[in-house]
Amino acid sequence: MIVAHFDHIGEISVDAERNIRALRAQGVQFLNQSVLLAKVNDDPEILAATFAKCHQMGVRPYYLFQGRPVKGASHFQVSLRRGIEIARGINRRLSGIQKTFKYIMSHYTGKIEVLDLGADGRVYMRYHQNKIPEELGKVFSRRHVEGACWLDDLPEG
């Protein structure tokens, strides 16, 4: 299993596609991880095209990561509200079999799937991975704060 990292359809060169197809012919399986990046791929059309191209090559889109709040890269962060809108927009543009990605935050508490922003003003999430077995699959929510980009930006309770 090889995990590719295509964030934008423009990164999928003819050489990359040829090499992936050659490896797939040898039985190698591929997943793709992308990071949601402001002013790079924060557009559902760009990401849907990227994911559709991946599928066409036999690379299954696996994770769309929310950008981490790291020093020096905050200009790449996209708000959770916008990320949810983008994930919805991607799914509207893909066929059923192409909808394989999960919108994820790789938080210190585990991998958190961002599910939706509810009409009640809460962001709904689920632990996709967690060191504590009882937390796996657990759905939880936090009150949405406009401009929030990370779990820690959302108040508990």
C-alpha cells in the first residue's frame, strides 16, 4: 500500500500517472491524502477534479485533512465552516463510488472526522482513530465559533 499526496489536480503529472498505473499493474494499491489549503485547493471543483482523477488512476481518496495550526503556515488555514462547505461541494460533484474521502483533523487526541455543521450551531465530529478504544466511532459536538479552524478553537460543552 502506498499513500500518495496529491493536493491539487495540477500535481498529477503524466509521469506520476504512468508510474502509478505501472505499479497498480503489479498489484500495488494506492490511497491519497490531501490537505485543505487556502488559496491552493480550497475550491470544491478543484478537489472534486483531483479526487476524480485519482479514482480514474486507481488511487482511492482517503483523507482530506484540515490544515493544522502550525507556526508560519496559518495563512493556509481554512475555517471549519468553509471546509464543511467544500466537503459538501466535493460530494455533490462526485459519483457515489468516488465518494471515499473523509474530512479529517489529525488532532493530538486522535483522528477526528468532521461530519457537519448542524442547524443548532454545533460542529459534529466523530473519532475515526483514537488511542482510547472506547472513543473510536464516538460522535461529539462543539459549539461553532465563526472563523474557527481547529478543534481547540471550539468551546467545550
